Amino acid sequence: MPSTQVQWNNCTVEVWQGDITTLAVDAIVNAANPWLAGGGGVDGAIHRRGGPVILQECQAIIRQRGNKPLEAGEAVITTGGQLPARYVIHTVGPVYREWTPQQAAERLAACYRNSLALLRQQGLRSIAFPGISTGAYGYPPEEACPIAVRTVREQLLTHNACDRLIFCTFSERDYQLYSLELTRQN
Ligand code: APR
């Protein structure tokens, strides 16, 4: 399937459909939980394919934070273990029903912003995002998608953050949604 592509500040931004754990980019983003404990969805897939080293690094991060969980919107980084990606950026999306729509939107935007800030700090140049919060955390994809695209666009135009950014979609419906939104915001 031909992927939709746009260029923002020398970064190629594309929509791709499939399993994020197969992507050989500098960093893939995990839709994690506050304790970085692993789980189902994209989190489960990343830990399964990446192997136990990722969970060990996650546990070390939680210990270093004085056994404090992450807040919605925060992001941290581990290596990629056995994954084709070199690093995993773990970010915690908002649980949709726990916030007002405005608060949820701010937290979701923070996930994308903080993940890209980590990417820059580490000197990495390519990244793939899943649809953070749009599975178990219940964020309607048609609300989450414009926020994801807008935040990424703002960050890329401000920071020249990377060379390649992939919106990794799992379902055909999300693929269409992101493709349309990318064209709309271009
Ligand atoms: N590759 C890409 N996208 C995937 C994959 C995969 N292998 N598996 C699932 N997805 C998609 C889902 O279709 C959904 O659109 O990722 C999106 C996010 O869904 P979840 O993984 O459920 O993430 P989220 O809604 O943020 O919920 C996080 O789920 O597994 C737990 O530990 C995790 O508690 C945390 C919660």
C-alpha cells in the first residue's frame, strides 16, 4: 500500500500500517502504563519482541524515581533489547474517561512533545509513534489523531527534531484517518 508522506522542516512524515515492533528506526514509542510494568496492546508486543532487558531497564527507571509512577504525558527512554529499533521511548497516555476533554488533549499532546524532546536529547533522528491512548485507555481515535498530528507538526517546525517520523497505525480505519489528517494539516 502506498504510504502518505509529507515533509515538515526536512523531516519525512509518513503513515504506515502494521506492527510497530518490526520497524528499524532509532526509536519506537511505547504506549506504557504509569509503572512501566508491561501490559497488553502495543506495550505487550514491544516487551515480547524486545525481551526482558526492556522491563529490567523500566524497573530501574522507576527505582531511580523513588518508586514514583509516571504521570500522564511523561516519557522516558530505554534501549530496544532485541527489537530492530535501537531505543524505546515509553510514554503514558491519559486514560480518556479520567480527564476533561481539554485536560486529556493537553496530556496527549505532552506525550508526543516529551517523546520528541527525548529523541532530540539523545541525538536520535528517526521515530515511530503508535496511536497513544487509543486502545485500552479509550481515547477515541478520531479525537486523538488531529492532536497527534498537530503536536508533531508544531514540534518539527520549531525544532528540526528528526529526519523521519512514522505514524504507525494498526487498523485500516486508523490508517485512513491519519492519512487524511496528514494531508489536511499539510
Ligand atoms: N503495533 C502498532 N500499534 C499497535 C500494536 C502494535 N503491535 N498493538 C496495538 N496497537 C495499537 C492499538 O490498535 C491502538 O490503536 O496501539 C494503539 C494503542 O493501544 P494500547 O496498546 O491499548 O495503548 P493505550 O490505549 O495507550 O493503553 C495503554 O494498555 O497494555 C496496556 O500497559 C499498557 O496499561 C497500558 C495501556
